[in-house]
Amino acid sequence: MAKPNYAGIVQLYEAAHREKKPVEQANRVLRESLMARDVEAGNFDFGRLFCECFGDSEFMHCRSTGKWANEVFEAAGPVMTSSFQQISGQIIYGLIMEAYQAPEFIFSKLIPTRQTKFDFEKVAGIGDIGDEVQVVKEGDEYPVAGPSEKYRHAPVLRKRGFKVQLTREVIFFDRTGQLQQASSGGAKSMAQNREKRAVDCAIDEGAGAASAVTGGHRYHYLGNSISSYGNNSGNHDWDNLAASNGIVDWTDIEAAELLLDAITDPVTAEPIMFGSKKYLICTTQNKLTALRIRNATEITVVTPGYATSGNPTETKVGNPYSGAFEVLCSPYVAARAATDTDWWYGHLTEAVEYCQAWPEEVKNLGGGTQLEFDRDIVQQYRFSEYGNYSWKEPRAMVENTA
């Protein structure tokens, strides 16, 4: 594991202060180095950073005499103090994001994010015009084609986060591991929470289903709270629930696709054309079956299908669903759905989204606070994110039950 270049990092920030350039540029360079693993956040020593910013003699003096860190910050001046705070903040950010972006959290990475400035946002839209093209005879007026209004409400947003604290012991007695453990643990907890909420939204389960309005559903369309999956009844005027369609072979995928294609636009009654890739969401129990259906090179079609009558014939053809969809499987699916047999199929990235007021961020607070006096906490870091998952078009997905 490569050792960080402490002198080079500090010089980067010193140059930004000296040339009166925005420190965000230095932050970006360090952040990119962390993402590229040129600088290992998990191998960072805050004591070495302190030495590079304030000198070895000051470090040893603090360590032996118990001199307060805020006294060092004041004596060193705003440039080095700011450099120490900015660099340590970016290292904490790197530690947090490393755990927050763990590869096993597939749903939260796949679902697209949309920035918003509103809580319980009314997302206005214009309905398709539909097929209004007509033959125009010579001298006749062209017909008028006009769009219609449609809207939905995104769910109430929620703020989530945690704090980690940098103590004198972390700096002076090489207890960096404690800070890393706290940062990674808090980030892993938040990432797990977000992944569960992403799965809940995709399969329309869990407490978040009532997030749009009290007692309602995630999909709130034209003032009505509507279940994301269901048969054609009441204000759920489309059918995207296939009962008795457990996943066994390619014919079950075909049944889901036929149901998906039969769904029409609520304004124009035209078929809805989605251009994104299709996904099959399943539990671990059905993962190998789903992969076998997608990866098979050929299938056998028996006509008329009865071995004892009708002189059946067998035809081997290429697999019509070879690579046609991506399989998404997570242990959270069975746990959140309370079933290990249901599966979901369709254009997931066009069906759901993450509405975000602000992205993941780290804020820091320096020394000189009551916490430093009471508990020797010389730096604090707060990680937060603000958003929620929402259904934007449930007509893009089909739920299949066994």
C-alpha cells in the first residue's frame, strides 16, 4: 500500500493559499487522488499530517506537555491551520466514500439521481400528443394537435447523516485506526440503509411506500396515491402484476414482456416506448434460473407440445432472450419482499429515481469548542445526504408472483 506524500499534499494547499486561488481546486485534486487510490485514505497518519503542517518540534511539544491543539492552530496562523483542516476533511471524506460506495450495493448505484430544490415536489409534465396526424385535403385547414397536462408528486425528502470526531489521542498517539473505524462504520451503515430503501422502492415494499402522503404510496399521480404494482382496477388503470408466473424458463419472461407491452399511455392510449435496458430483479433462490434463461445459447420448441399425440416435432432455435436483460440479485430483495419466489421485470432506470436535495458531503468544525475543552476533540466531521427514492413511471415495470 503506497504511503501518502504528506509534504506534497501540504504544498498543494499552501500554494492555493499563497496564490489566493480557491482551495476547492486543491480539494478536487486530493479527492481525485483518493478515488484513483494514488493516496490511500486508509493508510493516512494524522500525526504525520500534523508534523508536516506545524513541525516535528511542535508535535513533540504537544505530545509531551499536553499543549492544546487550538493554541497550535492560533500560533501557526490561518494558512497552515486551514490546510490541516482541509486535508483532514478530504481524508475523512475518502474514508467515508470508500465504505459508502461498496460494490455490493448495486441498486443504489444503478438508480439514477435527479437534483431537486423542493420537498414533496410537484413534478409537472406534458402528456404526449399521440397520433393526431390526419390526411389534409387540398385547401383544408390543418388539424390542431395539443398536448395535455400531467403531473406527479415526488416523495418527502429526508436528511440522514452522522459525525466522527478527531481527538488529540488520534493525532499524538497514532490511534488513526479508531477514526477510520468510526468513519467506515458510519458510512457502511448509511450505505446499507440507502440500499434497502432503493430495493424497497424498486419492488414497492417497506414503510417508504407511504412517503408521498400519509397512508399513501410512492407513486402520487394527478393527486391520487397509487400502488406501483397492481391489476387494472380503480385508479390503478393499468395491469403490471402477473400472478402465477413464477420464473422457470423463457416463456415466463415472454409472459412478463407481453404484459409490459400491453400497458398504454394514460393520456394517448398509445403503447409506451422505453429505450433503456431491461432488468430482472430476483431473490437469490431464483438467481441461477434467471441467469440460465439469459445465458442459454439455444432453446427447444416442441410443436404441438404433447409427446403422446399430435406427432410432435422439436425445433432448436437461438435463445431469444440471450443477453436481453441484466439480472439484479441481492439478499435484501427476499428480506424486504418477505418472499423468495416473486420477481420483477422491466425498465428499472426509467421507473424509479433518487430525488436529491444535496449529495453526500463532509463538513468540518475546528478546535476551540466546548467539546475540545471537555473531551479533547480538536476536529469534528459531519457526513450527510438529503434525498429519497421515488417512482416516476411504474408502467415501466412488471411484478411476477408465483
